[in-house]
Amino acid sequence: MKKIFLSIFPIILIDQILKIYVKTHFELGKGVPIFSFFWIFFVENPGMAYGISIAPGYFGKIFLSFFRFIVVLFIFFFLYKNIKKKSSNYLIIPTIFILSGAIGNLLDSFLYGLLFDTGTIYNQESHKWISYSGISNIFPWNGGYASLMKGCVVDMFYFPIFDIYIPYWTPFFGGYNFQFFKPVFNFSDFIISIGIILLLIFKKKIKHVKIF
């Protein structure tokens, strides 16, 4: 147990420091260029990693938060069992990355609605997500912008490596802009992606591992 905590805590700490700093220093929907191809750009994501949404809407947000919690529990027990069995580090290290990132985004989803005074909420009358402008304050005296499990994940890394206009005469795709890489993501998303990539790279070395 101690080994798991010492492994994941630094990653979660870095993730939360970045998110809290961005949310309390940047206006939603605005950012600053570090390079032409790399921005710190603050957006809030009511869905999953990289803006993916599996269950939009008010109750979908609660479902997603609960789903994240179940996934975190599953990964934790899987990791704990394999550490006890002294499984290969080719499995342990990527799983630690995935668990750390999953906990990082779970904290946003569960707690940020309580911790901050402004954020993105779902309007049940218009059936749309509404974002409030301005810089957020942490620990507001009059309460947060949403209740438990209804917070949105903070994203900030934006890589518009290239943005090209496809001529209108091009079959199927003409008249559109193509941008790579368009999704905005956070440190937790990045760590989860690294963990998954490592599992794919070393899958031959861990192919005999059983989930339970």
C-alpha cells in the first residue's frame, strides 16, 4: 500500500497544482502561447479525456463521476494484487501511471464544483453547458458553483501544431480547416496516455498476466 501511495502521490500533486494554478489565474476560454505550436489554454471539460463525452447532460455528469470512481477502484485493486504478486515492472509502472491520471481527473469531477466559485454547469432548461467568465476563486465563502460529483475537469495543454485550410474543390473534405492537434488536455490525460502506450509497447512481456 505504501509503495502505491509513494508512486502516485507526486503525479497527482503535479496535476492538481497545475489545474488549481490555471483555474485561479486564467479566464475560461483564454490562454497564452508558449511557442507557436504550444499554448496554455484554459478550458473545462464535462466529459472524459480529450473532450470525449459518453453521457452528456446533468445526470450524465453524475454517471461519469461515478464511472470514474469505479474505474479507479478497479485499477487500484488490480495494481495492489500485482504488486503483492511481485509482477513485472512492465505491468506495474504503466498501471501506476494510469491510476494516477485517473485519480487526478476524478478529483476534479468530484470536488471542483465545491472548491471553486465559478465553472461550467449544465442548464436543464436549455440543455446546454454554460461557462462563466472571469477568474475562479478557491474555497469561496458562499459555496461552490456545483455540488459533489458535478465538477468539470480542468484542461490546459493545447498543441495547434499546424492549421491548414483544405480547398473547396477537394473531394469530401473541401472547404474545411484541418487542425492538428485540436483537443485540449491536462497532465492526467497525458500520464494516462503514457501508461497505455507503455502497456502496448510491452504487451508481449506481460501477455500472461491475469486481471484477477
